[in-house]
Amino acid sequence: MTQVHMIRHGKPASTWGDEDQDPGLDETGHAQARAVAEKLLALPPEQRPGRVISSPLRRCRETAAPYAAALGVPVEIDPMVGEIPTPKAESAETRPGWLKAAFNGLWTEIQGDLDYDQWRRGVAAAVAGYGGAAVFSHYVALNAAVSTALDEDRVMVFRPDHTSVTLFDVTDDGLKVIEKGGEASTQVL
């Protein structure tokens, strides 16, 4: 069976609502990126991801960089594993409230410009297409992949910590959760 490792980005230099809409990692985040690279490199060769996929956002690219450099492979960018699209009516200041409301409900109840249940299934399909890879992504995208794999309609099914690694098997039916990454308290809620 083919596996895919999905990793949440390291600790960013700023959070929602700050001026920087695409922050990189802070000092802790860079240390977390190096540590998760070492963790992945310590896997037996047959289990070690050979490709590196990342959200286009800087915090994910910077988290992926040490592992990609160690493997000598490029970081491949895929917007499908990026951050959840914010409705046009929301601003940087109102996004946290919109996300908080979304997290407390179901995928089919999220208010916005698109079908968020379809978006989450698209995330899961994209991840399933990267068997044998390490996919560096975001809190909500991880919940999208896990909730789809578990056939769970709740938006938030777990709280992935920075650089936690969630392991999936890729099956004919899509993703199967083998192990959720470490959880922690987070500012998302």
C-alpha cells in the first residue's frame, strides 16, 4: 500500500489579521522545520517520502525546504493543498471570526463563495494523488483530508500541532487515516 505523510507548517512569524498575509516562519518554526525533516529522514528507506509537495504559502514552503534539500529534490507547489479560500466578503480582520464559525459546524454549512464540502474533497483527492510524498499544508487542509478519509462531516476533527505528521494509506477509495499527527492547543479556536 502507498502512504502519504501530510505535515502542518511550522510556527509562523505572524498570525491571522496581521499585516503580513503570507508570513514565513519565526525562529521556532525554522527549528520545527529542521526537526520534522530529521524525523522524516529517520524513517526506514522504504517508508521515507521521496517527493516534497507544498502549499504555495511561504510558511509551508519554508517548512518543506529542509527536507527537500536533504533529499536533493525540488519543492513542488500545489494550490490544492493550500489554505481554505476566504469568501470575498471577508477581510483580514474578519477572517478569524469566519473561520471560528466554520470550525464549529459542518462542511456543508460553511458560508462563502464556493462549495466548501467540494473543496475539502478536492484537498483529499489531491493528497491521495501524492502517494509516496510528504505534503506540507495547513490546519484546515489537514482537517479536510482527515474528515474526508473518516467520512466525517464536522469541519474540525482534530487539532494538528505545528509540524505534526499525519500518515495516510492511499487506497482505491481514497485516503485511509493510519495515524493522526500530534495535537496541541492552537490559536485557530
